Amino acid sequence: MSQSTFRSPILDYFPIRAGPDLPPAPGAPAPPQGVDLFMRYALAGAVCCSVTHGGLTPVDVVKTRIQLEPEVYNRVCI
């Protein structure tokens, strides 16, 4: 069996190495290090947190209102 020669372009931005002896692709940018790497992780965390907060806060508000005033919200299917 021959190995596939396909190389995902995602690996140029997020290098995932299969082993320590794997050479970088020709012409590929150097893997991020230091502040650049930190900023990528910080941005990814901020985006994920924003999406989660924006999606779950309204659900939590509804849940809290149901718990505080069950006589008003007694027809909810929960």
C-alpha cells in the first residue's frame, strides 16, 4: 500500500506533528511560538466563551425566573 500524499492546508496554520522526526512541509511557515501562540489560544478561548455565554445566559435567566415565581410560570414544559 502506498501512503497518501494529501496534506491538509489546516496544518499550515495549526501544525500538528505526527512525530519528532517529521520535517515541515516545504514553504510552510514556522510554527507559532511565544506571544503568537499565546494570542491564538487566547483568541480561541475568547470566541468559545462568547458563544457559550451568549447562548446559555438566556436559558439561565428563564430557569431562574421559573424557580423564583413558579405560580406565574407553571405552564412551562419542564
